[in-house]
Amino acid sequence: MSLYARAARHAWRMAGVVVLAVLLVVIVDRFYGHSTLAFAAAIMMLLVANAPMLRFNCPKCGKNAFFRGPFVVFWPNRVCTRCSEDLAAAPSQNR
Ligand SMILES: [Zn+2]
């Protein structure tokens, strides 16, 4: 499976986690009143779920597929922004 395909799958998983995190905050808000603890838990959940993102690096130059310049984007790049490697074609030897 290509780096792009795996990164895209991660992006979908993240979208699901974001929905869950929002639901968690909304539900806790509704039943227990406003809670910073629920908010903190949601943030932690997002951080933990998003940690694998850092492993989606270009096999050629090591640039992360989720970065466009200094910016982090929600969807991975199909083509590496630094060396123009086609991330959707080559299967990655990513660890
Ligand atoms: Zn590259």
C-alpha cells in the first residue's frame, strides 16, 4: 500500500476521532454542565490518535506528507512538496 493511501486512511480515522471528541464534549456538556475536564479529555484523545501522523514521511527526502511548507493540513499530499516524489505510486518502506 502506498504512503498516500495509508496517510489518507489515517486522515479518515482522524475525522472519525474528531467527531467522537466533539460528541464527547457535547454529551458531557448536556448531562453534567460545562466541563473543562471533558474538553481536556477530548484534546488528549485527538493528540494520541494523531500521533501516527508523524510517521507518514516521504521515502525519498523524509518530508511529512501532512505538511505543506510549515503548515499542517488535514489531507496528505499525493506528491511530495519538497522533492516531488509520487507518494501515491511507490509502496513505502515506512516503519
Ligand atoms: Zn520527498
